[in-house]
Amino acid sequence: MRKLCAPLLGLLMAWVCHASEVVAWKVPLSHYAPDGLQTEGVIRCKAAPESSPFFKEGDELWDLKQVPPPKGSRKIINADWIVWNATSERLVLKTEWHGIWGLRELFSAERLPKQCRLTVEVFRVPVDGAALSAQSMRVASHSVVTKLAQEFDTSQSTEFENFHAKGTVVTYDGDELIGLALDLSCGLPNEPQLSVQSAFNLWSGRSLWVARDFDGKVGLDFKVTASIELTDGTPWEQLMLIQKGNDVLKVVPDRRDMEAVPVRDSGWMLISAWISPAGLFLTDGEQIEPQDPFAERDPTVERELPIFLPFPMLNAPDILKPWMSQPVVDLRKWDAVNFMDWKDASDFIGYDPLKERAYLYTKDFSKVSMFKQLFTCMCCHPSQVSFGLDGDGQTRLIGKSGQRLRLTRTNGEQKILRSLEIEPTVGENNKLVDLRLVYADDVVPQQATRLTTTVTLTTGKPLELISGATKDDTIRSLRLKAEVQSGFGD
């Protein structure tokens, strides 16, 4: 009997316990050891605790296993080992998933000083008017670093171009979503100058095609990339890294829209749009006091525990393993859904704090409806719209609902040859867009166009704003199309 018990016990422990993972955070040592290398318990490593891509030959490594953890994290850290890599300035540790979730909250980017790197690229529009792509010819690129919520202003003039940019940058949702208000202009020798005033959102590290002016012969495209960085230049997307085999992967939220996923039987699986832990678990208008990232940290102050700590871990059923390879937070006791009956063994509802998405699998359609209503309400972001105006060449402009967007083309004497001004308001369910439009085109003086109008567009369907025929039966028209963007960047 004893010979049988030991293997069964080992099998049971393997089923109950979750495997440890090796992760690395780009955080100051003082966030874990308040007095740095002078903190009690810090010991110089003679060798790396195990082989890992986070450790290179010659790295300066320090063992923090004996350092008392931050007070707010002592309930979540159960690490096999904890090492400070002074060479890469990363805290590297091996722990199970619940510890990883909690430490990610404690080492949040919101607690670190940061700024934004903004890059504006200018491309020449191809003669056939094809959309901006990897094959487009770039003619200029400019980058500037700026603090958040502070205005910046930069310009550069050479014999090849005349470039100017100014604006402000703010962040939302834990610094992952960047809000930009920009005034951009660029001109090339012997060609018209393009100027754009717009406001739009962009995920950190993503790019967006924001404007085009094309008269059928020549024109320019503007593309904007914005990235939140630490003061040493580390991109926000590389703050947390995880080891998978011999590879190092970035841990970033999955920012796709809500998905309905087919599974192998008659059940339904839904995956919510991106929603942060704070957005999911904090209710009734509860607010978190913002922290000064430049303030000295008081090691005697109890740090806030992760908000999902009271919730147990939950392994995904085998049928869902293609979407969830690690345990998730069990949401069955979450206040927003605990009024429902979760006794059916086939029901599953969980939240992945790393991907920052919620998952539902059920055969009960009422739970599907509940999930859709709940997360459609919670996972909302400000709408923005891209506009394409075709007829006299092509004009493209993108911006937020409720903002005034403007594009102008000028010649060397600063005479306005073409201008477009739009004030959009996105309607319910993103199906309709109300807007006021003012347009003027004097690129060809003998064929000047003027239009001031207020219209409603159906998203994705072009609307012919004006049309007419000339004496020789040449038909001229102006068509406008609006697309409400489901994401923020490519």
C-alpha cells in the first residue's frame, strides 16, 4: 500500500501545484530592496542560479532570496530564487503564476518615471494612389522625446525638406494607451506643403497612418509612431519579460476586440476585449491615488496588495488549452457574476491578468448574453474615425470623435491650395457618424471646389457629397467615407 501511495501523492501534487516560470522586470533595485545593495540579506552570487537567457557570462548578479520582500507583497512571493542582475538592471526571479500576477501589479509601469518617444514619418504617395504600405517610399523621418502632459515643439529645415511638429502627449489605462494632440507640417522642394492638426489615440509601440494629401500626381502621407519609455530608453513593452525555453518573450496585454470563438462541441466561448485589472475589479467609482514616480519610496509604508489577490487560480479545461496555456483568475465569485449559477461543471469564467482579457465557456446562452453586456459596457474606449475623401485626388484624415480635424495644402507662398476641416461625432454602436465638413480645393484654379455641409454617414459606406457634369460631359464628384476604428494602431 505504501508503494502505491507515494506515486499517487506525487501525481496529486503535480496536479495541484502550478509550475514556476522565470520572469524579469525592468525596475529599480530599490523597489524590492529599499537600501539597494546595502539592504540586509543581499548577497553577491558566485554563479547564476540556473541557466537562463536573462543571465550572460560576466553579469554582476546579487542574491535577494534572503531580503524581506516589500510588505504588500509578502503574501504573494514564494519564489524559488530572486536575483538582481546589476548589468541588465533587471529583477529576475522564478516563481509560480499567482506570484507573477501580484508582482506585475507591484512593479507596474505607473510607479516608474517615463516619457514618450514620438516618431513622424513622411512618405511620397505612389502615382497610382495605392494605400500606405511597407513598399511606400519614405522621404523623411523625425523623432522627439517629451514628458507627458507637457507641450513640445520641434522643427528642422534642410535643402531637402522643411518639417515642424508640436503638440502634447498624455496616457490612459496604465500608460498603455497614448493620447496625442498634434500639429504637423512637412514640405519638399518644389512641391506643396502638407499641414495637419488632429487628436487621436495610439497604443504604445504601435503606428498609425494619420493623413494623406494627393492631387492625382504628387502628394504626401504622414505616419505616426508613439512609444512610452523609461528614462533609460527601455520601451514600455519590454518592462516585463518571460522565459520560454531558450527564448525571451515580451508580456503585453492582448488588445483585440471581443471575440466569439468556435469550439469543438455545442458550447459558446467568448473572449472579452482588453480590460485592465483595475478596470475589472474596481467598481462603484472607486479611485486609486496616482503615485509620484520620482518620490522616494518609504519602506515602512504598507504597499497595496494586488486587487485580484483574494481570487483563487483556475486551470482551463482541456478544450480551452489552445487559448490559455497557464492558470487564470477564477471569476465565479466575482461580484459582477456571482448571482448566476456556476454549478455546471462545463461552465468556465476566468481572467488572465497578463493578457488582460476575460474568458467565458458555457452551454448556457443566458451567460453568453450576460458576458456580452457586461464587457461591452466595461471595455469601452473613446472612438476615433478615419476619413477618406475621393474625387479631386485623395485626402485622408484621422481623429477622435468630438475633435476638430484639419488638413491644408499650401504652395511656397503659403497660399492655401486645398483644405479640409471635419468635426465628427460617432453615434451609438459606432454605426453612424455625424459631422460638419468644410472643404475647399484650388489646386486647379479653373476647377475650384467649395463645400460646407453637415451630414450623417454610415460607417464603411461612401457617400457622394457633390457631383456634376462639365460641358464636355466629364463627371466630377466628391465622395466621403468614414471608418470607426476598432483598435488604436496597426
